[in-house]
Amino acid sequence: MNTVKLNNGVVMPQLGFGVWQVPDAEAAPAVAEALEAGYRSIDTAAAYGNEAGTGQAIAESGLARDDVFVTTKLWNSDQGYDSTLRAFDDSMRKLGLDVLDLYLIHWPAPGRDLYVDTWKAFAELREQGRVRAIGVSNFQPGHLRRLIDETGVTPAVNQIELHPYLQQAELRAFHAEHGIQTEAWSPLGQGGELLSDPVVQKIALAHGKSAAQVVLRWHLQIGNVVIPKSVTPSRIRENIDVFDFELPEAELEALSTLDRGGRIGPHPDELD
Ligand code: NAD
């Protein structure tokens, strides 16, 4: 498994398994399947309602705790210093873990204006050794700048919507400049039109790989961490079988031409 080194030295697998929209009862078998297939990073969130099922699968996997990288996220309504500390304890109880690998602020929720206080609580949790790395999700350059300016603590990761139809050049450049790891959510564009795009299809045919595998390979080669989601065992396996081929520069460029600002999720400035 390829890994990336975060800005505080913590090592994170470059490809993980996302569990958004997986009900708690289905999370345990799906995560078990993913761990069996070789995934060593799991991305959940308090808001997904499946931290318990996710934690159960990790506990039952027989893998050493150090071998699985676990990410969860703080929901918007829990932002604020004290409420963050409480929400963290709640997530850890559900996950059944003592130490978390990566904790993310799920959305900046600028209308609440609490993300700086929230970030101070995140820094405290890291100081206490309860979480190994702290980051954010859906932060725009202005939100990131404010965190850094007001706390002096740079997020290790920003998890953002990113796929060939929404390539986020400005944010990726900001991340590169500040040592923030880009992590792509909905890396497959939620399995929609992107996977039947003729440009993707042509490259897939040339390599004898699927469209999903080509898109994941594009992410890996441009340096993104990816967390594709599936509950279908064959697709779970397909999505991690991406380390035996390489896209040449010309194909990376062809995929880069697909950018069209095609956002699927909400705009981060508009969700509170
Ligand atoms: P995704 O791009 O991973 O697409 C998942 C969907 O694509 C599946 O439900 C399935 O329909 C299809 N699919 C998966 N594998 C396929 C394959 N091999 N061939 C064909 N179709 C396939 O979308 P996602 O679930 O939105 O994002 C992945 C993860 O990112 C989530 O599970 C979650 O962990 C995270 N996420 C985070 C945020 C955030 O705000 N931080 C938002 C959305 C998602």
C-alpha cells in the first residue's frame, strides 16, 4: 500500500475505504470485507451514524491496532471548544478506540463562526496524545488561512470533494504551499456520469482496467489520498486493485481536461 507522510510525520495510507451512507448494521460487514481485501484506512464520521459498526469490524478483524488508520469527523452542531471535547469522547466510545489516527472538522460552517475555537480543541486533543493527526474537511483557502493565522497550527489534511470533473486546482496549490495533504472525497464522482465519460473509458480499455480504477489511479498519481466507497464486495476489491499499472503523462493530461467545476455536494461557504 502506498503511503503519504503528513506534516507532523504521521504516515497515512494513500488509499482508504469510505463509509458514508452505509447504515450502521451494514458498516461492520462492509468494513470487514474492506480489511480482508487489504484496505488499511477507514474514513467515517459522527454524522454517518456508523462509528459503532466500523469500530466493531476493526476490533473483530484480528489486525493490530497500529495496522489500521482510522479517521472520524466532528459534526457541525458539535463545533465549539467544550462541545468538541465531548463529541470526541462520544465518537471514541462508539469506535471503541483509545487513540484516533485522524480527526477532521467536517465542514467549516462559517455561519456558526466556531471553527477556530473547535480547532483549538483539536490541537489540545493532539497535545494530549488522544489523536495522532488533526485536519479539516471542506475548508476553502480563506478558512485555512484563518486557522493558521489565529492558532499557528496548520491542518495535516484537508478532505475535499475532488474528482476529474472538479479538480480544485486553487485549493491543491494552497495545500502544496502549506504542507497540507489533499484528500479526495467522492473520488469516483459517486459513480455517476464520470465513469462512463468517453475519455475515461478509452484509457480504461487501453489498460484492461475499469473506469473506476483509472480514476483512482489518476488521483494517486497526482498525489491525492483517496477513500472510495462501495458495499459491493467485487467493487471493494476492484477499487484497491490499482497498484499494478501506471497512467502515462499524456493520459493524466487527457483526464485533466475533464475539469468543469462539476460539484456534487454542497458549497462549503453555504452549509452550516
Ligand atoms: P465515491 O466517489 O466513492 O462513489 C461511491 C459510489 O460509486 C458507490 O456508492 C457506487 O455507487 C459507485 N462505485 C464504487 N465503486 C465502483 C466501481 N468500482 N465501479 C462502479 N461504480 C462504483 O463517493 P462517496 O461515497 O460520496 O465518497 C467516498 C467517501 O468520501 C465517503 O464514503 C466518505 O467516507 C467520504 N465523504 C466525505 C465527505 C465530506 O464532507 N468530508 C462528503 C462525501 C463523502
